[in-house]
Amino acid sequence: MSEIRVRIAPSPTGDLHVGTAYIGLFNYCFAKKNNGVFILRVEDTDRLRSRRQYEDRIYEGLQWLGLSYDEGPDVGGPYGPYRQSERGEIYREHCAKLVEAGKAYPCFCSAETLEAIRKETREKGGAGGYDKRCKALSPEDVQRRIAAGDPHVIRLDVPADGECVIQDELFGEVRYPYSQIDDQVLLKSDGMPTYHLANVVDDHLMKISHVIRGEDWLPSTPKHILLYEYFGWTAPTWVHIPLLLNPDRSKMSKRKNPTSVFYYRDAGFLPEALLNYLATIGYRRPGVEDEMFSLSEMISDFDLKNVRLGGSVFDAQKLKWMSGRYIRETLSDDALWARFKEWRLGDAFFRRLMPLIHERLETLGDMMERCHFLFEREVVVDMDDLPPKGRSAEDVVLALQCLLWEFEGQDDWSPEGIRAAIEDVTAFMDWKVRDMTGILFRVMTGGKVGPPLFESMALMGKDMSRERIRSVVEVIGLPGKKKLKKLEESFKNRPAKNEETS
């Protein structure tokens, strides 16, 4: 057998997702069980959303979990660079080879033309895909338009007939008719690759032996198999892992559950408990009844055939139970105290806390009264006390939901960044800022007095802050789907700040 090489490839567009940790766990265990190599590759080709601070958070999150990788952007390796943004010329060279071989073609259609094509094909009973019209352009016409600087993308030429047969280690034989697969864009008009091209080229050049990823990538696999065939390469072994699910069996998402690894860290869960819980919901150990086991124990008898099919339901209460077992059964008093100091009872956290409470203390015994909420996983909020004068509970929940949408993409989690985001939402909702901050103070602290709001939220962290808002929204209850969708569209399409003042 050739060397086992597996990878995870998160995008630095947000904090490390617990679903990425879940997939990473299976890749890590498979590599370690087979004396293989576990690789981190950063897929940062989304120029608008990728941020270096999120890349750093990927490293931080994996380190906290104990999923150490053998090759990656920050540790190097023989097949770098491991950031896709630094591999642009490699993708363009490979894409040019596909065009030269007649396996891909330039497409000059505008966004408006593409929408009209999709509408037309849907009306004719099709899937709404591209109709290959640019493939019919003559070579002379293509060269003329490229020379003229006409914007264009490069598309994969998918066969019109036949089907793709995927041999998956967990799902067995899966078939997709090519007629249901669109001519995927491989290279965008700015010269950056799409996921599909970069993924295949990188996996081949980095000698990935097994692609172990989420089940949601299964429908994209025919495009990847086609690329392997067109390049004349041997495809890796495909392993698609069932997704993490909410208790209602919908896909786990940050709108229904905390999904950032850092929420669980900041809420005080132990990293080994989180990994153990992810293992128990997605993996069964034959002959082992106790659900509590270490990462090394999972590696010792790891076998892909023991991955559970059908989706893995993430239950926060079960995770809390698991973390409790680890605290009680594996930590001595000294070890527990060490964990507390690593969490929030160490010098680093208290140095940030002191300026917030210093001027508010009369005795040292007042400290916990002023800042208890920073050390609690949840706070109790009096829902009847939330609406400001002249506002209803529905007004409150809609405003808080807009804050969740705004905070979702908020990169600047400083007091100034938090203030600006809140002011942006209050302007959209036509609220007074003090009414919104009054609500938020109760949501964050469970009370009416305490340290400054923006500084407290910055210290608490984005994930804990969002989860407290989400919990209140869940208790009050959102309005009907139509009203909520209308609000979201209006909020997302509101004028930018510079447009409002121009």
C-alpha cells in the first residue's frame, strides 16, 4: 500500500467550525492508525471573505483540540505552498492544459445572460444549468474576444450523456447522470480557481490517498472524477462522512446551534470531552460499551467501516454530560485548578477584566457581583423586562435577529467594532441606540448594571455573545417564515453606509 496521506481544507472565512473539527477527527485518526500523514491546507481563494485572522484561528482551534497536523502553511512540508492563494499560477497552468485538450472552454456570458439561460432551461423542464453556448464559439472568435479583454471564465466540459459511478468507502456505489451536472466554472474571471479545480489539482500534487470529507460534497464528486480522468490522473479513495445534524435532523448551522469551536472553549468545555463526544456520535467501537474513551484509544482500533451512517445528531446536553464526566473522573484538584487558569482564571483574562471593574468596586467582595456573567455559560434573562417603552416582544426579537445577521460577518470584535455594528442595526431598525444597548445589557449580563457593554462583549468573545442573543431569540420565538425572509432580504440589501451619506 502507498503512503496514507489525508487532509482537511477549511476556508478562513470564519472561526473554526465544529463540523470541520468533526471531519478533522476522522482524518487524524485514519492517518495515525495507518502511520500516515495528516495535512492542513487553507482554501483561501475567496478574496472577499478570507481573512488572515481566521486562518490564525484555524491553527489556534486545532491546537486547542489536540489535532496536530504534519504539514501545513505554518509548519511547512514537501508539497507546499499550503495556501491556495499562493498557488494561483499552478491552477492557471493546469486549466490551460484542459482548454488545450478540449476538456474545458472559455465562457463570456454575463450574469444577466446566465440568469436568462437558467430561467429558460428550467421552463423547459431542465435543471437550470448552463447550455454550453460558448462552447460553440469558433477558435478565432474566442481568441478575438480574449485579445479584446472581454471578461470570461473557464468551464468544465461535462459529457451530455452517460453517468458517473462513484465507489465510496461508506456509501458504496453511487451514480449520477451527467445530464444533471452543470458545466462547472473552474477558473473565475479574476483568474482565481473555484473549489473544484483547486481541490483536485492540490489533492493530486500533494499525493492525497484518501479524500475523507462531508457527505454534502458527494454530489460534487462527479466533477472531481471527471477532472481526474481529463488530466489522466488516478483518483484517490472517496470517503464521505455523514454530516453533523441539529436535534431536528437539519444540517447543523450557526443559526440553530453554536458552531464555532471557540464557543465551546469559552463556555468551559474540555477539548478532550468535545473530541470524545464528536467521536461517539459519528463512530462506534465494536465491543466497547463505555462512551468515554481517549483519542489514543480511538486511534488504536480505528476503522472507517465503523463510521455511523445516517447523520450524527449534535446534542449540547449530551456534550455537557460528557464534559462533566471528564472533569470528575480524569482531573485531580491540581489539574482542575490548572484548567481553570487556562480558561478564565489566569493572568491574561484578568488583566483585560480589571479596567472594566476597577472603578466600580467598593470592596474586593464586589468583584463577582459585577462580572459573574463573564464566567457563566448561560445567564437568566427576564423576558418581560426586555422591551423598551413603546416596543413589543416581536420588535425586540426582530432587532436581535438583525444583530445576529450583522455579527455573523463582523470581523472587528473590538469595543469600537461592536459599537459600530449595533449603531448600523439601530439605524436600519429606526431605533434609539440606548434602547438597543439596554436590551443587550440584559441579554449579556442577565441584569441591569455592570461593566461597560461593548468592552464586556469584546472580553466575552463573539461566539458567547452571539449565543446569548440566539438563546433569547429562540425563547421569544421568531415570526413566520415569510415575514422573516422579507426582513432578511431588506436587511441584507440595505444601502451601504457610504451610500446613505452620499
